[in-house]
Amino acid sequence: MHDFHTHFIPHDVLAWLKDNKDIVNAKWIKKEENKDDFLVVNEKWGFELKPSFIDADLYLQNQKEAGVSHSLISPIPQLFMYDFPHDITTDISQVYNQSLSRFVTQSKGHLSALGTVPLSHPERAAQILHDAMNLGLKGAIIGPSAAGNMLSDDFFIPFFEEANRLKAILFIHPLLSEDPRLKKWMMPNLIGVPWETTVCATDILLSGMIDKYPNIKMLFAHGGGFLPYQIGRLDKGYEQWGAVSSNLQGKPSEYLKRFWYDTVLWNPASIDFLVETVGEDRVVPGSDFPFDLCVWPPQTSFTKGIQSLLD
């Protein structure tokens, strides 16, 4: 069994956070008596720092007990650090990538990994991606935007050109939505996270980016958000409006089948719909372990998707 959506924080990254806690405003906060400390960065991004996030032996034991034979580890989005100067973001990216490379090597085939990059500075991000893949990483996890720019903006051309040249996997993973309407009932996570993926994926699809960068393997978190469910609306817009069709060589539903999607949907019917819509060769098992909203263990099938993404 494979898991393409799982996160880990190596010891060296934790040490970096402690050494730079004043610069990035990192705090370890006890919120509830029966829970582990929450790590909060810059008074903005916080999460419960469970032992499985930071204990390598425990993480691997969890994988084994769940029957996961191979995991593609990603850095956690809360540590993207896109809001900080590029020297800070570059420094933590290098520490994170080097640490994950060592973890992969020590796992003797049980792990592979994606790196993180200073996406707010595309030229630097391109170099860090190059360095990460030279370390044996498969690509990078990135957010759905940075520096006020959508991923289809020309601002990111240097990064995507390098990712295309390297034939990198780019795992696009959102953070919590900051929409001011979503303040109650955990909505920034429950619907805000897949909404951010939906906006990003729609922007990428309608921009025709995949034609410009055909060698990039784009993997969308959480089943692509709400986009697969609304693809018929995009097809209708394609027929009606030049603003929708101008960058495309075919219907949006055809482009939808050129990306990859994980199975972090918690609903078998939703997964079945996703497979029917994009094809089983475009769906890969994922868990989002060890976050609270994880699917654990991940789905056990999707061999065709695994092969196509790793080919």
C-alpha cells in the first residue's frame, strides 16, 4: 500500500524553528490538557504537534501497522514560510529538504519525499527545487499562491520552467482559507481548504499551463477540492465564453484528466465519482496523516495511478 499524502517534521527542522523562534514568531502553546502542544508560526498557522509528526521511529511504526509499504512524505504547509523574507524561507527549505533526503536514505526504500521551496521568490525557488531533486527528492509541495500571485501568473515562470525541465512532481496543497466569512464551525478547514484547492486548480486548468509545462506532474490535494464535481459547469462556460476557452485546446473536462488527485475525501462514493471523472490512472492513495482530518489507513488500490505518477 502507498501513501502519497503524508507529512513529517525532521529533528533538524524543529531545531531550526527553536533557533529562529523570535524571527518567525514560533510558539509552543498548551491549548488542551489532553492534547500535545500546538506549534503556532507568526500568530497565523498552528497545529497540534503530535509525536507522529516528529518521532521518526514512531512515524515508521505507524506506517507499518497500517500496512503502508511506501510513503511519499511532504513538508507541512504551515512551514511554507512564504510570508517571510527569502533568506528565511530559503534557509528552512534547505534544512527541510536535506533532512528529508537523509530520512529517505535511512528508510531503505520505504520512503520517498517532496521538498519545499521559497515560492514567493521564483528564481530562488527554481534553484532550491533543482538542489532538492539532486538530493533524490521527487519534486516539491507548494501552496496555491504566493506573494499575492496565482500560480498561473507570469511571476512564477522561472519556477515552472525549471520544474518542467526536471519533470518534477508538484503537490499543490492549500493552507486554511482566510476568507473573512469563514470564521465559525471550523469552516476555514472544513470547506476553506478544499475551496482554496478548487480556486487554484481551476486557475491552472483554464490558463492552459499544462500545455506550456507538459512534463510537470501536478497532484492536487483532497481530491482536487470541488473542481471535479463542477467540471460540467466549466465545460458549459467553455462553449459559451471566449474568456474560458481562449487558452485551451479542448474542453476543461479533457484537461481535468491530465492532473493527479489524492483520495483524501473520506467518502467512498466521492472517490468513485472522482475515478469515473478523471480515470483510475489519475488517482493515488493518500491519508493526510498525522493531521486530525486524516484518512487512516489510506485506500489500498489505485495501482494505475501510482504507476503513472511515478513513471
